[in-house]
Amino acid sequence: MKEQVIKVLEDFNDELVEDLEQDLFLSGKLDSFDLVKLVVELEDAFDISIDVEEVTVENFQSVTAIIDLMERIAK
């Protein structure tokens, strides 16, 4: 799952995966508009639905957080 998520993120914006622990919002690599687009990309790539309650800064703050979210949803 980790490699698949990283690939989707890389295709979305290769700067996102430079540091898996980096705060994507504070670094300016992700903003609210990008977040909406990224949610759609992840939903399409994994054929899942991400509940609006899951779309939080905490769940998308870093690549590691996104991977954790996707692993929880995929179960």
C-alpha cells in the first residue's frame, strides 16, 4: 500500500514525496485546493470513498499520515 500511495502522490506532485514526515501544509506543498484534488486522485486510484470526516489536516499533514489513512480505509 505504501508504495502505491507514494506513486499516486508522486504523480500528483513529485515534491510531496521528498520527505515523508514533512508537514505538507506548512511547507506550502499542499493547500486546501490541492487537498480536494488529492482526495479525488486517491479515491480514483484506489476505487474507494474517503468520508468528509476523514479529510482533516491531521490525516493529510504528511505523506506518512496519508499512507496511514489509506491503510485504515483499505481494511
